[in-house]
Amino acid sequence: MNMVLGQEMCEAKSINFKGMCLKWRNCKQVCISEGFPDGRCKGFIRKCVCRKFCLLN
């Protein structure tokens, strides 16, 4: 993903990812299937969080 200067990332918890997120590659694949370009494991209790660039108004 190429980021433009000043463009922020928006995040949403994955709908389809089940269980604790231990490998970000698995999370990313689930996020891609949900229509997001990227995904990462985040938080103390590891959850899969999908990421995309925010729409600018």
C-alpha cells in the first residue's frame, strides 16, 4: 500500500476472522476477502483489524 502524505488509515475489526490473531498474514488474507487492502493484529488481546485509506471530504 502506498500512502500519500497527510492521508490517514481507517480501521475496522474483521467480521470473518475467528479466534486470537497470532499471524498478521492470516489476518491480512481475511481482510482482503472482506474488501480491505490490508490487515494487522492489534491490541493486548490480539484481534484482527482491517485497514484502508480514509475517504477525504
